[in-house]
Amino acid sequence: MDALYYLARIADYREEFSRAILLYSEVRYGSNAVASQRRASALLAFQEDDVDGAVELLDEFAESSPSHAIDMILAKAQLFASLEQFERSLELYDRAVAFRPDDEGTALSHAELLLRMGRVDDALDAYSVAVKRWPKSALSLNAYGYTLADRTDRFAEAEKLIRKAIKLDPDNPAIIDSLGWVLYKLGRLDEALTELQRAYDGFDDHEVAAHLVEVLVAMDRRAEAQEFLDAALVKSPESPLLDDVRTRFFPDSP
């Protein structure tokens, strides 16, 4: 099984997708089985344009390996979410959460999907439940706090949640970015810039870069903001977040 998995990865890397699908699909047990079936399904859907085949592959594996049936429900939920078939994805996430009420990752993915669907209140309710369920989880605290900061005006509540998260995981760039973002929302621009720069130094992610640009513009440091944005776009030219700040703040830039 390990040999098949690594041969599949080599074929995948070489963009020999049909061969990769065949090899991944043969990884039927062992530590790489679930990841292999998910990757084979994704390649079928996005490289071979065979969504029905992708779903059939996951269903067949679930039937032949009942111990992985819930993993395959999650795999299908993620596949449909990637295809922006959100209602189908949500139905599967609802089932997965019911089967795995103690799985934090599944609960947070469910909440994130609700957010992508524009169901902000439902997403916030789901994040609130996660925080109550896992009160010492930096992951849940940060997800709820960031969403409050980004999608509501409940900034003081968001800051408390994020600061709890950062105490639990002080060097996590994603949480540091959340702290910078809520400080920006609170109008504490100097503090926000410090935290966002610290986050970017730890992880030069396009979302952190977009936040930095927004704060620099708010501080009337437009030349610096545009220079930073141009550099970030070289690294992440397809980023919708960077494109959004460019459109809003520098609409005449090439």
C-alpha cells in the first residue's frame, strides 16, 4: 500500500493524472488509504471533469471499507464545497456532525461552510457551540473571534476570544493575524500594524498581506501600501483578497 501511494504521488507530481487516479484508488487500507481516495476523487472531478465518477469512487470505497464510511461522507462534503454545490455539501456535513459530535475539525468545517453560504448568523451559532464544546481550543476560539471581527461589529467580544486563543497558542501566525485584524476594527491602527507585520513575518499568506494593505491605507501610508500590495501580488497573483484591496484602494493600478 505504501508503494502504491508513493507511486501515485510521483505520477501526480508529473501531472500523469490518469495513472495517479488508478494508483491512488488502489490504496485500499493502511494510513494513507483515506488521503489516497480523497485525492483520486479530486483528480477525477477537477482534472478529468468526472464528478459522478469522483462521487462513485468515494461511495464504493465506503461500501468496501465500512470503518471509513464517515471519512467518505466528509470527503464528499468537501468535494461538493469545492464545486460550490453548497446545499449538497451542507447535507453531508450535517450527517457527519451527527455521526461525529466530538470531532472539532468537522464542527468547524461545518461552520465555515455556513459562512461561505452567507448564513452568517447560523455560522456564528455553530462557532459559539464549538467554543462551548472546546473552551480550551485555540482553533475554535480563533475561528469564532475572527468571524465576529470580520462579519459583525462585536469587536470587544471578538478581541476577548482571540486573546484567549493567543494565550493557548502564542506563536500561531493565523491567530496573530486575527488579533491584528480586530485591533484594526477597533481603530487601534499602530497596534494592528505591529501584530499584522508579526503575523506576516511568520507566514507570508495572501490574507495577512491584504489585511496589512488595508491597515496601511487607513494610516494614510498609501505609497507603502501599494508597494507592499505589488510585492504580495507577485507571490499570489490569483488571490481574490489581494485583488479586492487593489480594486478598492488602487483601482487605476495595472
